[in-house]
Amino acid sequence: MSEQYEAIVIGGGPAGLTAGLYLMRGGIRTVLLERVLPGGTPLNTGRIENYPGFPEGISGRELMERFTAHAKAFGLPVREFAEVLSVTRQEGLFTVTVNDGALTARGVIVASGTEPVRMGIPGENELVGRGISYCATCDGMFFRDLDVAVIGGGDSAIEEALSLANIVRKVYVVHRRDALRAQKILQERAFRSPKMEFLWNRRPVEIAGSQQVERLVIEDTKTGRREDLPVSGVFVYVGSRANTGFLGDLVERDPAGFIITDEGLATATPGLYAAGDVRKKTLRQVSTAVGDGAAAAVGLERYILGTQQ
Ligand code: NAP
């Protein structure tokens, strides 16, 4: 016999926790399923400076602890280590299968976020955890006073390169173009850092080392010339992929795999909403995830109560 709810929220990041909070306040019997522990991507962010209300900034961990406590204060059950394996819908009822059972509900909000994309170059899979990392906040301290490379030119790459610069001896930022995609304020800080060196128009082609990372091989995108960069660590930030494998054909996706929603964050399946980074959108930040969580929850509440406009 499966557990029955009115709504199930999948994912415990800022979007999911906000959706859960709104649903509970709306009197909708809800459960939130989280693959590991609540908090989502911001748990890996040292300091968040662009979430309003915290003029001095706040650590990603503390902000997410507050989000979790806030949702729980309104009675939201947060089920940890509940990995969703599949979502199906039959006769207006969703069945969500998790690692230890199944739950049913009239509506589901998918807020399952993203995971880092791998570069797919030789040595990457072999040396993950042995010098290759996708989280400087988690692993940076292992590289104290050593030289490391950061791959990518987006917000994640530059934010994490700045946090690494407080720990390591030198940070090489390897970027395939000659201009960064990251926010201007991050770029300005990075250009001011004496520990950072920018290697423009270079793409990584191999990571080498017998037991640990010893060097990164990079190629000049204009001349094709290859060179060895002796580094102990390689931090990869070349984008993210949406976690939607468990949804099958219930949603439409854009070519990059992000879920397509309408203005009210409804997907192609009635009663199924998407919120946060997992959704096709132009800006992925805590502030936009919060807005998504609220909008999806109100949309689902109206769907359940039959008061949609
Ligand atoms: P992103 O914005 O997609 O940037 C990925 C970077 O990797 C780009 O510079 C891209 O180069 C480069 N790249 C892509 N494929 C590559 C490859 N195969 N080899 C080498 N380089 C490659 O990803 P992100 O930085 O992880 O950010 C994801 C989202 O989260 C964004 O919307 C971002 O704004 C948001 N975010 C926000 C904050 C914040 O507000 N503080 C912090 C982190 C992330 P090109 O530039 O040439 O395409």
C-alpha cells in the first residue's frame, strides 16, 4: 500500500523548500523527497551576496538551513535520502517510486535541480576524487598552497576560482574564449586577484597523473598548439545538466534537457509542475528558484482545489 498525499515535492533545494512551505501554508498535505540532505546547490556555495535581505552576505549552508527550518516550522515533512526512481500518472493520480517504496499524490512539483556536466576528456573519469573536483567549496582545502586549474568562464567557475584563491598558491582559469560569461562583479574581483592567471582561448584535452592529478594538457583554440600545465587539482565548471531521468515522457524538454513549462510553471502533464534550475529559464539563482517554488506551489494548489483561472 502506497503512502497518500495531496502533493509531492521532488528536491530539497531553494525551489523545493519554498514550494513545500507555500503548499503547507495553503493547507495542502505535502511531503518533500530529497535524494541526500536538504539544501541543494547553495550548500556548495561559500558566500551568497545576491539574495536580498543579507547585506553582508550569508553562507550558502546557513541560508539553506534557514530555508529548511522555515519549511519545517509550517509542518513540511522532509524525507532525506529518498531517491526518486520514477514518476507515473494514471487516472489523475501520480505514483512516485522511491528507493524504499511508493507514494501517491494528485500533484507533483519537480525541483530536482542540476548536476555538473563532465568534460568527457581522457583522464577525467579516472582521476575524479584524486585531484579532479566539481566543488571547490567541498574540496578546496585539500589543495592548500598548491597550484590548481579551474575550467570554464561562467558564474560557477569564477565564483569558485575566487574562493580557491584564498586557499591555494595559484589558480589558472582555463577558458575556451577570450571573454568571461560570469557576472561583471565577479569578473572584476577575479581580474584583481594576484593569485589568478587567465589562460584565454584554451580548451582542456587531457588530465594526466598516475595516482593523482599531475598535469592538465590544454590546447590553444586558435593555433592548435598544446602545452602541459603542471597542477595538483582541476576544478571543472563547464555547465550543468537537469536531473529529469525519472520523469520519462511526462515532460517536454529543450535540446539541453531542461523542462519546458508555461508561465504558471505547469508542464505538459496536468498536475505536474517544475521549479528552479531544472526548468528552462534564463537565470538560475536562489532568488529565481524561490520565485519558481512559490509560483509552482500556487499553481498546483489551484489545480488541486479546482480553482484554476
Ligand atoms: P554556465 O553559465 O553554463 O557556464 C559554463 C562555462 O563553461 C562557460 O563559460 C562555457 O564557455 C564553458 N564550457 C562549456 N562547455 C565547455 C567545454 N566542453 N569545455 C570548456 N569549457 C566549456 O554554467 P555555470 O557557471 O555552472 O552556471 C550555471 C547557472 O547557474 C548559470 O545560470 C549561472 O548564472 C548560475 N549561477 C549563478 C551564480 C550566482 O548568481 N552567484 C553562481 C553560480 C551559478 P562559453 O562561455 O564559451 O560558453
